[in-house]
Amino acid sequence: MRWQPPSSLPTMRGAETSQAARSEASLHVVAGVGAVGRAVINELVNRGLAVRAIARHAVAGLPRGVDLVQADITDAQAARRAMTGATVVYHTASAPYHRWPEFLPPLMRGVLEGAASTGARIVYADNLYAYGPVDGALTEDLPSRATGSNGRVRATLADQLMEAHAAGTVLATIGRASDYYGPWGRQSTAGERLFDPALAGKTTQVLGDPDLLHTFTYLGDFACGLVTLGTHDEAFGEVWHLPSAETLSTREFAGLIFDAAGQPLKLGVLPSALLAVLALFSPTLRAVREQQYQREAPWVVDHSKFAKAFGAACTSHGEAIAATLDWYRSGTL
């Protein structure tokens, strides 16, 4: 099967836009063109909505008709200009993993400034780090108990956004997802470290206990969930866990990838002691080690709140993995 442009990749379909007339005349702005941003852009284009993307540098491979604006949204004036006319702003911008405490706060300030200036709503693409270690399934009512710097900055930014919503500065909502995979999702723990070895028939090394349950989110479903939030009035002022397919163990999930690639599963585990040593020399691995608790206990995300409100027909792991493998085979950068 040949890889198709990402706008045709399988995506979750569980909710229709409730304000269709308004959405047809609206401008949806995506701040950040990384893996999540690209998936959101493709979802918006698939729904026939007007899309503007904001990136610091020139970007290739965006769908036809997307208006690309080069701007540094940490500059408030640049953010206001780039978001002029926006109805909804999807905040998907990120930074190098080990530099989140330095770069993520000014990105949030820029998005808040730009969205407030044009009256746009904000949909924030978030992860689950704010909760810290948990017992049982992850639900939206868990307190923020992050234990590492990356988790604490995520918790602070989410609080800041919800406080701006409560104050009437902007209308905002937060969509949270677990470790993602899919086209462009190379840097995730479920990215190239799993898919490249599967295609090459080599051993993949995972972190933590591979036999524990762990939720993995397909980028198409992540994007569909975010756009669903952005097109429903009742979504704002809330935190939502976005739908993911069946939660499997990491071993089972990796097995599906290797099987789809036509290879026997070759799975190794990076010892925690070795990760600790490597982290001494790698800022990125130090940041990764902060979240090791997610791989030392079951990590199961409950999205029943979203499903009850909007429906949740997720892409199966089989279909999503096939599309992702096609993308890796295509050699797209």
C-alpha cells in the first residue's frame, strides 16, 4: 500500500461540528507546525475549514490552500499580527524537550496575547504530565502533582490558560492525549524508536516494564479531538482527555507494529540504571527520566467524558499503524 498525503490518512470520526454555519465562515489558526500541528491542519482541511498556520520558519508539504505565516509568537506584536481574523487558535507550538521550562511559558503568553487581541478562542494541545504519578485510570479531575520540571511547567501553563478563561480574557479549552504516534511523530517515545527498528527488522529498546498497560494515541485521533473541541461551544472552560484506541501493553503495541512491518518482534528494555547514567550526559534523557513513573505502573487514560459529550469512534491501532508505517516508508522528513 502506498503512502497517501496526510490529509487522506485515517482519522477518528465520532462528532460533527455543532455550529456548522459559524464554522464555514471562520478562520482556524494553528500555532506551531510540528507533528500535532500538522495533524490538526490536515483535520481542518479535511473538514473544509479555512486554515492559517504559524511557524517560525518556512515549512514544506502543507496542504494546498493553507495560509502560512512566518512569525515568532513569543513576540506579542508578531503574535497579534499572525492571529488577526482568527476565530479559533490551536496552540500546538512546542520546543526542544529539555528546554520546555525556558520556552513554553513565552509561547503561551504569545498565544494568549494574540488570541485576546482578535477575540479568538484557544484550544490547547496538552499532554498528561501535569498529573504526576497516579494510581488507577487517569481522569480529568485528578489534581496536578507533577514531580519534574517539565510536568510542573505544563501544570502551570494549563492553570494560566484556565485562569485567563475564568477572567474573561479569552475562551479556552484543553485537550490532553497520551504518547502519540503517526506521520511526523518521530520524536515521541512511540515514534521512530519503535517504527524504524520494525521496518529494519532490528531490536527496539523501550523504557520501563513493557508488560504494563500504556495508552498510545494516534495523531489523527488527537487532531480530530482538538478540532471537535474547537467547534463546540460547550467544550470551552474544560479539560478533556482525547480519545485513543484500546489500551494495550507496550509489548502488545510494539508487536502490532512489527507484525504490520512483516517482522518478528525484537524487544529489549533499557535498564533504569543505564538510563540514569546516560541522563547525566544528555539533557533530553534527563527530561525523559522525569516521566519514568509513567512506564513503571499502568498508564491508562480514561476518555469517557469526551465520549459522552461528543462521541469517540477511534481509529483502530491496526489501521493507524499501517498508515504510519506507510509514512515512514515514504521517507518524508
